[in-house]
Amino acid sequence: MEVAYLLPGQERCVPFAANKNGQKRVEYSYRSERGEFFSCVCRSVEEARNLCEDWMARRERY
């Protein structure tokens, strides 16, 4: 497995092998401007970005 670091504000999306049901997945990672790290596995890049935006909105409140 390749070790790669994200700089603040960077995102990475890596295609994942299909699961046993044949659904494709993507692994999405994001490093916020403050250096906080978010990562998830979703069905699409759009879904992953929406989750990341929700996460960022919750982090801004606290």
C-alpha cells in the first residue's frame, strides 16, 4: 500500500474494488485547512464529498 500524505486543503479519491454485490466504491480522504483528517468509503465521489461537507459544517460549529 502506498503511503501518501495530504497537505491542508487537499483531497484524494481512490477507486476501490467492487464489493461482493458488484457495487463499485471509492475511498475518499480530505485534510482540512486546520489539519484535521476525514476519510470514508462511499458509492460515489459526490456522496463522499457531501459527507465531507457535512463533517466540515459540524466541525465549524464546535
